[in-house]
Amino acid sequence: MYKRQALVDASCIHRIPADLSSSPADAAFIPAAETAISIAHDAHPRLGESIAIFGAGIIGLLTAAALSAAGVSVSVFDPQPSRLPVALALGAIRAVAPTAAVRAAYDVTIECSGNPVALQTAIESTREGGKLVVASWYGSKSVALQLGTRFHRSHIRIVASQVSRVPAAHGDNWSKHRRFGAAWDLIRRVRPV
């Protein structure tokens, strides 16, 4: 029997809240929940806006749950049919295959699939003057996009979402500690396991 050990800076350790301590498996989702909260903040939806999320993996589903809980109209697109009912159960108003996306224009699109094709579809599904939040990390993956006349004239804003620190635009009101509190609230609401 091997003992597993890790050396971690004390500032990186988070205590599982007492009401969740009986379910450590749920607590394992805290990094993904914090990422979802960060993406929702970067999306910064306004009342009445529509949001499309491309990718219904853990991050996409938790982002849909966070935004839906805030009263935002969320549509989710994913090619895997088994993920779509989960998105609906978490509050999405629509969950379908990505091919249906390009027939609509959303105020905010969020790409969290890691698929360059989904990134292109998100661009094509963003309303003129809208916002695209790129939550995927492509690393060294080559991404070829079509950024022709429609994109050029669209005034679409592209925001890179990254969870490692709180962006300056949110820094006056949000800290990592407060964002973790919101992430724990999301875990309480969703109970992922």
C-alpha cells in the first residue's frame, strides 16, 4: 500500500464547508465551479440578453448552471446527445447539436469545448456588437478561423477568460476568496456527484 503525499503551499488549501464535508466527491468539482463563475463574470450578461454556450463538458455545464441560476437565458450546444438533457436539467432553455446554432444570433457566446470548429460556430452565432468569451485553452493547437467581411464589420468583442486571477475590471468587488464562495454555492446548488 502506497501513501500519497503532496507538498502544497498553505495559501492554496481550501477548507471544505461543513455542509459539504459529507460529500468530498462534490468538493472535487470546486476548481471547475470556480472556472464557471469566472466565465460567467467575463460574460457579464445584461438583463434580457441571450447566451449560447458551446461545449457541454463539466465547465460548460457548470457555466450554464451558474448563468441560469442568475436568471439568464442560456442555450447549450454540444455534439454528444447524452450531455443535452443534463444541460436542460441545469437550467438551459435549449440544448441541441451545434448545427442548429448558426441559425440564431446571441448577445454573448461562450466557447468552452476546446474545438476550433466550435470557436468558428460561436463567432458566426454572435450578434453584431455582441461578445464572444473564449474559455478554452488551445495551447499549441493550430486554430484557423474565417474572419472575413461579416466578422470585420460585426464589432464583436472577443474576451479571453482565464481563472488564475480576478481580472482588474472585477477587482474592486471580487477577490479569489469571494469567487470561491460563489463556487461553493454553485456546488451546493448543482451537487455534481
